[in-house]
Amino acid sequence: MNARLQSRLTRTAFWLAAATALVLAELPKPPSLPIDGFGDKFEHILAFAVLALLGAAAYPRYPLARLGERLSFFGALIEVLQALPMLNRDCDIMDWVADTVAVAVVLGVVAWFRARGRSRAASLAGEAA
């Protein structure tokens, strides 16, 4: 698959996942999911871990710290919207904390892999010289 198509697909997947997370979080009565038995925090962690991974893949040149900041803000926005009485949802700051921790962990792992790949590439370039 060519790089341009792969980039377009990962960006589409990221934005679809973000839209899905937002819609599911704001529905007055969200559909039941197979992962419901693991609890609300697990759902938050899974959603934001996936968003962080997709975001890092979709925007590889975007600074990871800024991506993390934006995803954390997105999680906070979801919680603020859930505080609206018309949605009949609960706003919980610990959900935002779970979102942010999941993002930080995943982006930390991504940063580690990227640094490892750069050092390996530099090592191989040094051997070839």
C-alpha cells in the first residue's frame, strides 16, 4: 500500500474513532457493549488509548506532547458536555484522569519506540559509513 493512501486511511480511522467516542459519550442512553462488564473506567482507558495510538500513527510529525494535550482536552470536553442536564449523564473528573493517563502511557510507549528506531537507524548508518 502506498504511503499516501496509508496516511489517509489512518487519519480517517482516527477521526472516525474520535467522532464515535464523542457520540457514544454524549448519548443519553448509550448502547450496551461487550466491554460493559469491565466498567466505565476501562471503557475510557480503552477509547483514549486507541485514540492516542491512532493519532500518533495518523500524524507522525505532530509533537506527541501536543497530541497528548489535545486528547486530554478532548476528554475534559466530553466530561463538561456530560454535565449538561439535558443529556442525563454524569460528569466525573476521574473519567478525565483515566483518559489522560491512558493517553500519556500510550504516547510514552510510542515515544520510546520512535527513539529506539532512530537510534537503531543512526547505528546502522554509522556501520555503513
